[in-house]
Amino acid sequence: MSKTEFNNLIAEARASKPDKSIQKVVPELPIDKNEKQFSFYIDKTVLRKLKIKALEEDRSLKAIINESILNYLK
């Protein structure tokens, strides 16, 4: 591609305007002051089973993990 063709392509891209916005804006959830972000690695198979269970029970992964940790600590 020649420099002229490249510059024409850039000019064409700048001149075109998208029909509508494709970005979805979602409000942030308020952060609970009693929570702390924590990251860890988990086996892929375990995570897959956990996600399936969360869908079946209509619960979040966070809720299931927090409940499991609290049960472990008892």
C-alpha cells in the first residue's frame, strides 16, 4: 500500500461517523466498606463447576465463595 493510499484510508476513517454508540454504560456498584478485593488462582474444572452451581442456584460466585469460607472457618 502506497503512502498516498494509506493517507486516503486514514482520511476516510476520520470522516466516517458511527451510526450509534456501541459502548454500554453500566453504573458502578457502591463498594461495601467491609469488603476487600482478593485475587487467587483456582483450578479450571473447579471454577467451571462453581459457575454451573451458581447459575443453577441463581447466586453469585462471590456469595457462594464467601459462604464456603465462613463454613470452613466454623
